[in-house]
Amino acid sequence: MQGHSKRDGHRIALLLIAGSGVVALARGMSLTFLAILLQQRFGLTPANIGALLGAGPLLGAVAAPLAGSLSDRIGRRGVLAAALLFAGLALMGIGVAESVPAFALAHIVSAVAAAVYEPVSRALMSDATPAEARMRVFSWRYLATNLGWGAGPALAVMLGGASSTLFLTAGLAHLGFALAVALMVPARSSGGVGDPAAGTGLRGLMEAFRDPRLALFVGGGLLLLAVHGQWTVTLSQYVGGGFEDGVSLFALLVTVNAVTVLVASAPARRLAERIGAMPGLVIGCLLFLAGEVGFSLSTGTYTLVASMVVFTLGEVLVVPTEFALVDGIADDANRGSYFGAHAFASVGNFAGPFLGGLALAAWGGAGMFFLFGLLAAASALLYMAGNALPPPKGHAAQRNSETWNIAGDNDRLGRIAG
């Protein structure tokens, strides 16, 4: 652990897991209805809404890697608390904005702050957790996030939909989490603070990308997010236009996805801990491939539901193992830079719907699902290629890389990590 006692590490990990659930709940109950709010409050066209809502995440994809590298130098606590503070204020700003420029500014700040939060919180979670337990905490964080995003929209509907109150409440939740981070996370949770060799900003990011393993992992992560990051966008278009009562059928598939995540997360995590992160990710990619093939061959409700279960099993395996692999090639001084650089993979959230829409228009559902299946297989190959490369000369993370790629009991993992 990065300068933590076992007790401090447990407290920080639990705080970050619970906080991730709170953040997801707050954003789910507010941001889900952004498009509706823009249409109702300002009368924007769909094209203008899409451009406005897409600008923030694109800027966030640039800011997040730099923030991750910065956290290696000045400390994760300060960067994380600042990101949550700005996110909270921006959400409150969205709720009270009375003009399009004011709304756009608040939305962009919110999206960039949310993008900064992700890699820094993952790096801090790794700092606070022994190597053999990191797969577990990444899995719990993923489950808490899914619970939040699942409950958020339903809670918002109960409270009346796209209202200013929801954004103010979401903002206050972020501010509360920021205060908890500032009070409960020790100052020594700081990555490479005081290390003159630790890069900062763009310099630290470029140093991270000199590791060819990370470059391959970023490419693989981008392809994976293209497959599963925005799957609702592409699948809804296919089901809505190709099946009778497609809207109800799609709602059923979303529910199946959520239930499968809840039921399968713990068994998937135990399997990945037993066989190792790399085999777990490959199995997850193969399940993605099988799920996409199933979608392409489905002619009714039962086969679509079965395919969604297979697809979601791939998701619950891929998400924690992917972050564990990135953690495994980093060391204490550059963990923020590595998680930050890996955040470039979020471009896949835009590439997936874009490429899927083109494929659906050109080749139909079968062609679109075939494309996503190929992307899943290509991602597995990129991760395998990166995992097979040796660490750069003098890289301290070799022991971590070995830890994540040896299956066995926790005692043996602990000896390797130590």
C-alpha cells in the first residue's frame, strides 16, 4: 500500500466505493434528463443538443490524462477533492442556468470534472489497497456504480423528472463527497509527491506513453468501450426498428443487463481472482463476441434476452480485469499517469455509436453486430500483445505485472506483490 496502514487503506477503499455509488446515483438522477431539459427550457434542436452535450466529454477525454499525471506530483487527495467540488458546483449551475451559454459552461465543467474524477479515484484506490485485493475493490466499485446509475433515473422520475431540484441535490451530493475525501483521506495518499523523477502534466503523460504496454492497453480499452460503453445507443436503434413493440423489448433488455450485473459481479470477480486478470479479460472479450453473434442471429425475445445475458457476463469480467491490468504495469510513482493515459480510451464511447450507426445503415443489424464482435476480438489481441511485452528497462512495476498474471491463492499473490 502507498504509505497507508491496513486500517487507513480499508477506510479509503470503502469511501471510494461508496462515493462512486453516490456519484453515479447523483449523475443518473440529473444528467439522464439533460436532453429533455435543453429541449424544454431552451427549445434547442436535436442537432444542437447533440453538439452541446458531446463537447464536455470530448474535452474531458483530454483533461483526464493530464489530471491523472498531475496527481502523481501534487497528490491525489487535492485533485480528487477539487474535481468533486467543481462537479458539484457545475451541476448546481446546470440546475439554475437561464441561458444557453451559461448552461454550456456548466455542462462542460461538469463533464471535465467527472472525467478527471475517474482515473484519479482509481489510482487512489490502488494506492490504498494491497495488490492481491485490487481486483476485488475494482469489482465492488463497478457494482456500486451500476447500482447508482440504475437507481438514479428511477428516483428522478419519482421526484418529477428534469427539475432544478434534482441538479441542486446532485450537486450537494458531490460537495459532500468532496468534503469526505478532504477529511478522511490522509495527505500521504499522494502518488509520487516529492519524487523529483515523477513527471507532471504533459511530461508525465508522455513518459507513461513511452511504455508500449500502456499504448496497447489504451488501444484495447478504446475498442472495448466502443463495444460496451454505449451499447444502449446502438442496440436500441436495432431493436426499436426491427422488432414488434421494440421499445418495450429494449426496456426488458436494459433490465436484464442490470439484473445480470447484480447477480454475476461477485462470481465473475472470484473467477478472475482465481485465473488471473489477463485470462479473465480474454474470456470477457470472447463473451462479448458470443453475445454480438447471438444478437445478430436473434429473431425473438428469448434469444435476445439470452444474448444480453452472455454480453453482460462479458462486461462484468472485462471492467475490473481491465483496470487491474493497467494497475499491474504501473508503479507507485506513476500510477496516476497510467490511469490518466488509459482514460484516452473513453474516445470509444463516441466511436461505438458512430461506427455502429454507420454499420447499421450500410449493412443492417448483422453487419453492425459483426463489426462489434471483431472489435471485441481485436481488443483481446491488443491486451494480450501488451501483456506479453517486458517492462521498459528500470520500470518498477514488473512485480505488479507478475502479480496480476499468476493465478493462485492470495498468500502466493501477496508474496509476489511484496
